[in-house]
Amino acid sequence: MKKLNIIILIVISYVSAFSQQNILQNNLNEGEKLIEAYFTPMAETFGAGLNNAWYNTAKPHSILGFDVTFSLNTVIIPNSAENFMIGDNFDGVFTSSEADASTIFGSMNSTNMNYNPDNNLPSSSFSMPGGLKTPILPLPMVQAGIGIFKKTSIDIRYMPMLNVGDNINVNLYGIGAKHDLLQWIPAVGNAIPMSLSVQAGYTNLNTELKVAGQEVALNTKATTFNLIASKKILMITGYAGVGYNYSNTTFSANPNFDLNGLSFDQELDISFESQKNLRTNIGIRLNIALMTIHADYTFADYPTASIGVGVSLR
């Protein structure tokens, strides 16, 4: 009887150990790839949103001219960002009877998966969490600009910690600059009835969210370089830009981060693959005395519609 109790205790311990499977150290790289596949659409969405609303005219402020603008960037999440392929992407460490699984923006349904460790250990099952099932992600921000020397404006943007959806909190800061190009070619510049400038901006976004009831954090750094042109006729300014976006994201979670049965027993700090893409946008601004109202649309992998209102002087 005593021997039977010992055997039962061993079996219970064995089952418990594998019902809550800790990922092995030599499988950690594949585990990080799995987390990256799930969260990458959010990283790309934030990167797209952060690189917008830097300008609504190509004309920089005069010295000590200024503006304060509130903008809402709404990123349109493409259908391709709702799922990630399983297949052989994880070297057989993670498999499933399903061909793909939901990302953070995909279906709310979880996906049954298998973890196949090394060292002749048996496989165990776990569930990849479902997504938020949202077609868009709005990202608000406040930006202020001031004119300095040589037809150059400096822009600063900031947003305190703010809730932008269920279980998602964000805050950001950034700095940018806009510089007039036509001043350096006066013979041509004076003959062209428009403004032409080069613009650059950098934004840092911190995101806190809950996944499967656990807190995780994303830090996204986004940089953009643009060539922009605009033309003002009476109270209306039309503008367009073409540029280059770059962003990178770091994911972090406390030890024991758990994917419904698969546990990471160490603190996670994962750098996602950097995102690089071209962008073009067109927009229109309405000037009513000191007040401005603008709207534009950016064509990119993650299209973005922006609207804003502000006060601008000189």
C-alpha cells in the first residue's frame, strides 16, 4: 500500500509538471519567435501610427511662430495581420493541427498547439491566446511646434499615459524638425508658387497591456524622413509627402509569463525585427483665422487616416 501511494504521488507530480510546461532553455529562441509572431502586428501598427501627423503644411513657421495641434491617427489593420502561419516556422518545436493562429489583432478564438521539447521528453499541449478582433487602432497625440532660424521649425509631441482600448495603456514623446528647401535655390524657389521642405521625426511609445490576464510591455521607437510639398489657396492648404519609415519594438514580460499552459520561467526581453517601408500621403488643411483643421491619408503597408485640430500663428 505504501509503495502504491508513492507511485501515485510520482504520477501526479509528473502530470502536474507537464500540464504546466516550462519551456526548455534550448527551445527559448523558438518560444521568442512565437511571441514575436503574435505581437508583431501591434508593433507594426504602432510604428505606422507614430510616423504620422508630423505635418499639415510644408511651410515652416517664421521665427517664434508656433502651433499646438491635437491629432488622432487611426491605423487600418490589414487582413494579413490577423493571423500568423504555424507550419514549419518554429522548427517543429511548436506544432498544431491548424495551419495558422490568431495574432494580437486576430480572432478571439484561441488555437490549440503542441510543445515538442528536446531530450526525449513527451509533448505537451497549450493554447495560443486569441486576439482583440479590431480592424483599426486609434492613436491620439498632442504636438507643439515653434519656428527658429533659417525657415526651420522644431516640433515636440507628448501624450501622458492614456487608455486607447480594453486593457491597453500608452504614453509617448517625440521630437521632429521641418526645413524649407527652396530658400537655398532662390532663382528657382521664387518662381515656384508652393512650399517644399524636408521633415524628420522620432517618437518613443511605451505600451502596457494584458494578455491572458498577464501584464506585458512594448516599447516602440519610430523614425520617419519625408519630402513634403504644399500649396495654399485662400483658406485651404493642400499638401502631400513621400518618405521612409523605420521602427523597432522591444517586448518585455516578468518571469512565469504563461501562454495557457506554456510557461517562460525567466524575464523576457525580446527585440522584434525592425520594420522599414516607404510611405506617401495626401491631405488638406482648412485655416480659419488662428484655427486649423486638417485631414490626411497615408498609403503604406498599414494605411493611416489622420484628423486634427489646432491653433497656428505665423
